[in-house]
Amino acid sequence: MGEAFTGPLERVDANRWRIPRAYKPQMRVDGMIYANERLIANITRDKSPEQVANVACLPGIVKYSLAMPDIHWGYGFCIGGVAATDPAQGGVISPGGVGYDINCGVRLIRTDITLKEAQPRMEALVDRLFANVPCGVGGTGRVKFSRGELKRLIVEGARFVVGKGLGWQSDLEVTESGGRLAGAEPDYVSNRAYERGADQCGTLGSGNHFLEVQVVDEVVDEPAAAALGLVKGNLTVLIHSGSRGFGYQVCEDSLRELRDAPRKYGIDLPDRQLVCAPVNSPEGTKYLGAMRAAANYAWCNRQIMTHLARTTFSEIFGVPADRLGMHLVYDVAHNIAKVEPYAVGGKTLDLCVHRKGATRAFPPGHHELPQVYRAIGQPVLVPGDMGRSSWVLVGQPGSMEHTFGSCCHGAGRMMSRRAAIQAARGRSIRKELLARGVYARARGRTGLDEEQLNVS
């Protein structure tokens, strides 16, 4: 991981770099990294571009093995990796192209509260959110589910918890895929995954997961902002979390079960972390059924935290959440694989698109977008690192042509967590953030240290 990438890298234009197919005899397509000159200098410090080349060796891969600008080292696929495979041509599904935290994602909630109104209560609000929304390693939630309820939850998705009063019907309309992937299979999920998931729905977890109270401080596209309900000077809430121990266990189980699949199907892999199976094989079908179950769990997780955040705001401001204008703007998934139609070579193909640390960025008019956003394109949520701005973007037509409708999912990392902790020695990251006007709360000694500003 610490070694620099020394393979060939050809500049295509100001923001694209090609790893030619000739680099490795197993490569079926070129690799393509989206980055400017400054970013590429950091990207090549580790072997994440090598992972882009390795993914290009997967059976059935179409057009390119892609990496978004937030590329960094991951398990099998780099973080920021995108790959589409054609099931009709033996295309594979790889858990390494989804990741351990299945359907880790981000959702944005708007409010009608101005920063000026909130300022006197801001620290109290942060403290109450920290108390009300469970976080940290192994954190357990306020809502517990029986085995039978969990089976319904992972099939029905966010609709199940909204039906229990933990959200609004309108939330579903602006959640990617309506908060549910069809085809989830409860019987493909292990007992251990059910045990881990029973009390973790509605919890943030640890690592780079967060709940942030933010403010709209700049509007670049007024019509788009108006369609999104974002008003300069008003507070928003951004939530980043995934499927917790449930999804981690699904991934761990699947990697073990797929261990012998490459040999069975005659697949030669440059990296065993890319273990995979044809999408249409029994093994591929089983992984997809379990992965979809974990994806639905993650949407329920973020939905419950939305309810907890609304409840907390109501407590602090003494007004019901609907009167505070706390409407969900959008929820986007990363760490997910979906079968989606794309035009390739003059034909429309149903491709299995892996997005690991990458999110969808569908253009205006796309049939999967909520009607309210059809005119502007899909909201794309790009969190910044601590102390710096996040961005709300909208998808454009070029994304379908170039990246299978995909975009980066966040700021990325320029330091490993270990390096960040070392860099924080003798400092108080919490006090440094406070000096910048940021109230930060975390459980555990290293929580803030490992997610400090990624600079080098």
C-alpha cells in the first residue's frame, strides 16, 4: 500500500489519465482515472492505480475500469472505483467492488432555520444530537428489531421503518431507488449477520461516518438550489453511514463463500481480493440477494437517524420538525452494485455497475429521478473533510457517456488513518476545530484524530 505506482499513465486531457490495456496481459480494457494534475501527483503515491489496472482484468468488463477523483487504496477495488460488467458476456459481480460497508451513503436534510437564529443554541444542539444519535464502534440503537422484523426490513427497505412512524412518506420519494432494492433475499443472509443487525439500525458507527449540522453559505446555481429547497444562510443536516455490522458480515460471508468460484469458472485474477463469480451464476445470484438485503438495511439505518435528528431539532427549538422545514433533499448510495441499462456501441445493455466509494450522478430527464428533480438532474452529495465545505451538485448528461452515470462520493483521503493519528500527536483536533467555529463530538480517543483535515 505504501509503494508508489510505477506503471504507465497517459494524459488524455486536463482531468483524465489512462492506464493502457497493454500494461498487463490480463487487462481487457483500459483504466481511466479522473483527476487534475495536482490530484494525480498524490494518487500515484500508493498502489491504488494498480488496483484500477487489476479491475480491468475482470471478465465482461465494459469500456473502462474507472476511478473517481477521490481514489485511494481499498480492498480489491480502489475506493472511488467504478466498473460495469455485462452479464450476457460472462460479466462478474465482485464483493470487492462494493465493499464491506454495503450501501454506505449520504443524505441531506434542509431546514428553514437560519444560522443567525440557531447560533445561540448551536452547542446545545450538537450535544443533544450526540446524545440522541448513537455512534461509535459497536454502538447500539434505540430501536430494536426481532428476526422476523429484520427479514421484513431488508426486503421492504426504508418503507418498513417509515411505516413504523420513523419518517415521512415524502422521504421515500427523494431516496435513491425509493430506499429499496428489489431482489433482496433474507434466506441468503447468515445468522451472524442477523445477530449483528438486530440492534444497530439507527446508529452512525465509527470511522469517517458522521452527522453534521451545516449552513448553506454559497449558491452557484440559483434555479437548482431553488428546486432543491436550499436557501443561503439556512441550516442543513448531512448524515453519512451505511449498513453497519449487518453489511460487514454479509460481505465477510460472501468473500468466504466465493473463494473457490474463480477456479470453478476458469477466471484468472491478478489479485485474490477481486474474488468474483458470473452475475448469472448461482454464486453471483446469492451474493446479489444478500447485498441487496444489506443495502435495504442501510437505507433504514439512515432513515431512523433522520427521525432522531428531526426529534432533536424539535426538542431544541420547541417546534415540530415539519414546521422547521426539515425535508429530505436526497439520499445517495455508494458501495453498491446495480443492474442498469446503458448505451454501448449503439446497443442498450443491462450492465452490472459496481460503485465503490462512488455515487450516481444521473442527468436531467432520467426516468429513475424523482419528478421534482427531473429538470435539474440528480442531486449529488459530496462531503468535505472536517472543517471544510461540502458540495451539492447535480448530474449532467456527460456522466452517462463517460462514467456510467457516476461521480466521486467525497473528499477522499490523502493520509491513512494511522498516519492521521500520528500527525495528531500532541495536538487537540477538537480544540483546533473549535477555533474554526466547529463543535465536534466523537466517541473514542482517536475518532477525531483519524478523520482530521487530509493535508500533506
